[in-house]
Amino acid sequence: EQGMFEMTIFFFTMYALGFFGLCCVIRDFSARNIMHEIHWLMVGSFVSYMLGHMLLLIHFVQYADDGKGHEWMIIFARCFEVVGFVVFVNVLLLIARGWTITTNKLSRKVENALFSAIFACIYIALFFSETMRDPAESSYLYHSWAGYLFIAMQIFLLFVFVGLLHRTFVFEKRVVKRTFYKRFGLVFTLWFLKLPLLVLIASFVEPWYQAKVMFGCEHCFQLLSFLLVPCLSKPKTALEIYAADNNYGARIPSVARQLRVQPGLSADIVHGGAAGIRLPQAQVAGSLPGGLPPVNRNMTTDLNEANRRQQTALEEAAQAQASNAVTANGNSAEVEGEGIVERESPA
């Protein structure tokens, strides 16, 4: 237990300071009406981790006094950590689906619930694996069958995360949101790789140091992940990223279905006459190889403005077509008039 007390003080202090910063972010987002469900879930995850460290701190304060502490507080601290971790993973998957950022439709709720249930079961297995260990043993928690199963599950979710994020990135055509997805994907791909890398590092650490060194590294990574979330978007672009007024109103189609959308036609017409995908109007003009709408780096992030521009262009094209039709009718009348004169002149 040497060093655990000091690390717990550090983490609880950092989470407490971060909580005040989080309150400022909540106030700012609420004032601009961009505080969505996904943000509240992130807040819940942060608070769960903070409460877990608070209970650990109470335990170690008592442990330093009488050498026993409160074992039940360790159990509750672990429960709060499980809740915080499961909610955090769900938030990452929901953002990768584009929920509240690209689309207002939450799809595959059962899939998210299944992943959460599996994680909770593995955490319970980890808890029982830890309780059945020899108290004198100082090995790392994840060097067990439950730990290896947990690592395998996290690697599997990494592939799910990357696949969902790729689908959303291909669909989204607003540059500011695509930039957000790039940063988000880079940072949290590393987060999913965190645990396998830590377990690999733990194999090179002396057994009696493994538990506390890995405890510090793991919670440092988690705290850093929370602090990096507000940094993924600049304050001046936060409104454009999180404003849900112009979001897609249905489930984001797969990449294969997106590739079947024919540019330049109605958003309801797709290759082969299949049921159409209704894309936002401002995202269907132009063409790219494979049938995707272009990524116009000069495109405004306001879809209403983009729609107005497109409507103006259509009206101008219609006026030009009408003008050409009038000119063509005038030329035809002149030719017909000359023919009448020619027929009457011999009489």
C-alpha cells in the first residue's frame, strides 16, 4: 500500500479542481443551448470517477490511522469506477455514431446495452478474481483470465469504434465537424490501446511495484482523457460542432449505401432504384469518384446559408433556361414568317 495514499490525494485533488472547470463548461454550453445528453453522460462518468477516488481517500486516511481502513469503501469505490468506465465507453461509441453532432437519431441502443452488460460482467469477474488472490501477492490485477478477457473486449471495441467513426466521417461533409472527428479519433484510438500497452509495460516492472505503478498510470490516462475532451474543439467552433438544429434526422447509412447515392440527382434517388437516402440538401450537390458528395473546404458550416445559395443557383439556371427558350421561339417565328412571305409573293 506504500505510495497509494499520496496518489489518491493527488487524483482526488485533480478531479475536484477539474469539477470546477467542468461546471464552467456546463454553464457556457447551457447558455449557448448546446448542452446535449452526450455531455451529461460525460459529466456522470467524471463524477463517478471523482466519487471513487473520494472513497479511496477516506479508506486510506483511516488505514493510515489504524492500519485497517474501511474495506467496504474500496468495494464502493470500485463500483463507482465501473459505472464511470462503462458510461465513458458508451459516450465514445455514441460520438463515433455521430449522435447529437451529425445526427439526432440514436440507433442500435440494444448493441450499446449489450456492450455495457458484458463490461459489467467482466468487471465483476475481475473483482472476484482479486478477492480470491493471496493478500501477500502483489501482481498486477489484469494478469488473470478475467483481465485478459477484459483486454480482448477492449481491443474488439477499438475496431467497433474505428468502424463507426469512419462511417460518420465519410457521411459528414461540414469541414469543422470533420476536423473534430479527426482529432477525436486520434486521441481515443490511443485511449482504447491504453490498457494493452499498460499490461505490456507491467510485465517489465518488478512484481511488488506493479499494482501501484499501474494504478497511477491507468488513472493518469483516464484523467487526461477527461481533460482533453473540451480541447478537441476551439471555443469559437464549439457552437458549430454541437449545434443540433441542422443535423441529419435519421440513422446514418453504412458506407456502402452512401457510395450508392448519385450526385447531382434528387437525394431520394440511388443506384439500382433502391430506396433512397435522404441527405441534407446542402450535402448532395457535386460529384466525387464513387458517387460521394464533395468536401468543399470553402463550404459554410451553416446549412441554411448553403441551402439558400443552392436555391439561388437553381433559380438563376431556371431563368437562363427560360431566356433561351424565349430566344429559340422568336427565331422560329421569324423563320415561319419568311416562309409565309415566300408563298404569297407569286400570287
